[in-house]
Amino acid sequence: MAAPSAGLGLEVVSIINKLQDVFTAVGSSAAQIDLPQICVVGSQSSGKSSVLENVVGRDFLPRGNGIVTRRPLVLQLINRPIPSQPTANGKIDKGTDKAANEHEWGEFLHLPGQKFHDFEAIRKEIIKDTEAKTGKNAGISPVPINLRIFSPNVVTLTMVDLPGLTKVPVGDQPRDIEKQIREMILKYISKPGCIILAVTSANADLANSDGLKLARDVDPEGTRTIGVLTKVDLMWDISASAYHRILNSLVLRDTGTDVVDILAGRIIPLRLGYVPVVNRGQRDIETGKSITSALEFERNFFENHLSYQSKAQFCGTPFLARKLNLILMHHIRATLPDIKTRIQQQLQKFNAELQTLGGPMGDASRNVVLSTITEFTNEFRTVIDGNTNDLSLNELSGGARISFVFHELFNNGVKSIDPFDQVKDGDIRTILYNSSGSTPALFVGTTAFEVIVKQQIRRLEEPSLKCCQLVYDELIRILGQLLAKIQTFRRYPALRERFNAVVINFFKAAMVPTNALVSDLVAMQACYMNTTHPDFLNGQKAMTIVTERMNANKPPPPTPDPKSGKLAPGQVNNNKDLDVELKKDEPGFFGSFFAGVKGTKKKAGPVMDAPPAVIRPQQALSERETMETKS
């Protein structure tokens, strides 16, 4: 199909193939290195699989309805000439592949050393490995499958077959299947080192091509995009029998449209141009038409068609393979110095990391856990005590942050509690009356005082428990810093995760008795009040302070006349009419308390009204009540 490539081109492509295998094995750590590669994109029905199979010259890709390619397939084609001397062991497992021979085989990266001469077995292995990662629900996975094919009939080339774009989920496909496929494709083709092979059906509007649209998003100038036009033979409105009759007779006249304008770059120009191809249709595949026959049909089509016969050497699958090989080799040569520099940088980075991790453990591996526990314990104590050598000049750290929680946050939280913001004078008066029972008290009792004070003491429980939680958060913060600092944890990430889980569980378990102890301490303080404490304000002192405050608010005493030495008539009894005052009913002990109740006229005899269901005190306090509540 194509002439074998040799020399420097084969060597550089082989180097890139080896790098791809290595990067696939190491995973995401090599994601920063952009390897030159050709990615095949297109819609589900654009004919991507047929193009790849024509390039290889064998049937090996899964086929069916819906999304068939559900994982990226890294296809490495290696030209291997037929040896001049026959091999000693010519026996191979052909399986069901009639075209199997000892000179063509495939190898999977995940099955090292196993050769597949039966290309039907390659198809089954692709399906098997795909379902191992994605299941059978038509989902997709970004994990690539690496397949290397050795054949004397291929051009040394590397391509990545990506899932075909779809619009509507079918069956049990995920709802966002279109978004998933689009993101996967963009992840590959957005890299500057990627050559985009956009496959488009020639019998569809080029402006609606999904492959070209995605390529335009990441390559707006079209500098690294090459277009492939499939189904060129389906652009003529004639029957199949007439088509073959015309083709076999003379020259296929222009009975319809062609892709000449597209090839000339008059529609959507691409710097790497377009290549038209003719693939096998679904009927050809079902009837078992071989790829060799399909390639022969393609060659006759372009050589005998009026629109393409003058440029037939630039059309068809063989020219596409040679062109891709040439583009890839030039691209590799251009990017190889940068790739070498990036690999050296990564190598230096990981060598430095290996040196920090230390050499082999040898017989000391048994003591790793014990020594790590000891080191962690010492570091934790050092951070708490503030004895570390790397003290920060800009911010608090370690034990200093815990001290800040106690002396600043907790202190401010306790001080922010106003014991009188929830207790009003009227509430105190009500408690005083309730504590006196049925007999008016001669002195203020301690029961009401204890009820009020205990309520305020219990308010200290909330900030105290909050303080415990803040200290717990700081301990977790210190734990995270030490796990990142100690080198052993960097070398053994599984040990680090286990260490983290054990210490956090220890802290959580310690929080239960700690919170219980704090609640018990607050309850103990609320249970007993030490009235003999030096800071306690006794009743006599309280009454003295209240009396002084009340006297300060009273009007000044009346002054006598300087000549007669007697009080003026208006100043006697502070301008009050004693007769009127005496006529008023004395309220007694509960008089002012019931003053808020809507009263009725005083009735003669023993008849009395029942008190209302809810008795609320009046707003204004009497002089006696003021002294009792304030003290």
C-alpha cells in the first residue's frame, strides 16, 4: 500500500512511540510534556474507523451502532520489511483471520510480550479492555489503549483515535455524554504539539462539520489541521449499477458535485490541506469486501473521474498515509529539542525528590513506623511549646495560635456576655414575689438571687464549648503542617494518610470527655455560690450602693425662710395634700404588684374578685421594690 519509511524518520517516530508508552505507564506525572501526535476527530458517522483501517490495511477496529470508540486508541504503526531469510518458527495462531501471516501482528502495552497475528483477536481485545474501564453502559474513559502494529504494508506513523462526537444519548448512555466526549477531545487537540486529523463526510455541508468546528476552536488559523474528506463517491445522483458501468467503461463524467473547491481551499482553508478518500460502505463491510479490493476501487475512482484524474496522485488513502508520515516527522524534528529540554527538567526534578526521600530502607524498614511516630511526637510537642527553629515573623503559628484562642477569643467571648441583658428589673421583682410565697418577706431572700445567678452562669457554657472546638481546629491545622513537613510522609503517602486518620480520630475521641468536663465545670459553678468570696458583694454593701443612687435622684430638701426660719407654706410636705394622701387606700405588700391589673370598685363585705389567669406587674417600680431589685 505504501512504501516503507526508513532512516532518520523511522528513528524519530520510534523514539516518540517509546515515550508515549512510558508516559502512559507513569500516568499524569508526564502530563506537562507535550508529545507530537496526530489525533483523529470527527462525528460518529464520518467514517473515522474506515480511514484508519484503510491506512493499516486490515480490519481490526470495533464496529456497531452508537459510540464504538469509547477510549482513546493510541495506534502506533511500525513499518517492518519482510526479512530476506525465513524465520525458524513459521507457525502462528491465525484464529479466524484468513489473512493472518507471520509478518503482520499487533501488540498491546497492557499485554507485554503477547503477539496478535489474528486481527480479529485484536478487535476483541480492544472491546474487552474498553469494557474493563468503562463497563457496558456505553460510557467513556480518558485512559488510553496503546496498540502497536508491525507490518511491511504500513508507513511508520502514530495516530490517536478519539471517540466520535454524538449529539443525543442513546440507551443507557450518560445524559452529558456529548459534554464528556467534547472535553476529552479538547484535552488532546488543545495541545500545541498535536496535529488534528479532522474527518468529514464529503456529502455533508462542510460548515456543519463537527471535526472542523472543534479544530477551529483550538486552531483558528488552521496551521496544524489536516482535513480528510470521506464518502466522496456518494456525491453523485446515479444508481449503483450505472455508477459501476460508467466506471468500468471510460471516464466517470461529472454527473453531480465534487470537492474540488474544498481541495483548493476556497471554502474553509487549511494550511495542511485536504485529502479525499473513498472508504468501504456498510454494505461492503457486511458483504465481506476486503480492504485490498476497497483500495483498488479507490484508486480507479480517482484516476478515472474527470474532476480528480489530473490530481489523482494527491488523492486516496496511500497518499494520506505518506502525507501524515511526512507531517509527523517534520513536526517531531521541530519539537524534539523542546521535548528533550522538558524531559531533562522533569528528570532533575524527580532526581532531587528522590534524594530528599533517601536511599533504600533495607533491614531498617521494620523501624520506619516506630521512628516516624517518635519524630511526629517530638515535632508536635515542639510546635506546641514554640521551640521550633523556623519561627515566623509575620504570623502566629502552632501553640501561639492556641494561646490566642484562650486569651483573646475566649476572653472576649466571656466578656461579651452581659448578665443584665436578659434580666430586667421587672423580672427580678417577679422572682422576689414568687420566692416569698404566701407570706410577704421582711427581708430579701436568697432563693430569687440564686435562680437569677444560676441562669447567668449557665450562659458561660456556650463560649466554653466553642473554645474547645477552636482549639481542636488548631490541633488539626498543626497536624496538616507536620504531615507536609516530615520527609517520611512524602516517601510513604499511604502511611501519611493512615497517620492522618488515626490522629484525627484520636482528637475526635478526646473531644467527647473534654466537652463533658467543660459542661460539668459550668454546672458545678452554677450549683454552689460562695458568698464568702472576697469579691462577693454582700447585702449590706448592695443596699448602701442602691440607697446612695436613689438619694442622688431625689429632689433637694426644702430650704427654710432665712428671716423666720420656717418652711414656706408650699414647701410643707413637698406640696402634697396629706388629707388626700390619707384618703387613698394603702396598697400593702402586693399593692404595687396588682396595680397593673384593671381594678373594679371596692365592694362591701367579704365578696372578692378572683385574680386573673396571668398577673403581670406594672411597669413602674415603687421605692421599696427599687431598693430590693437593685440590691
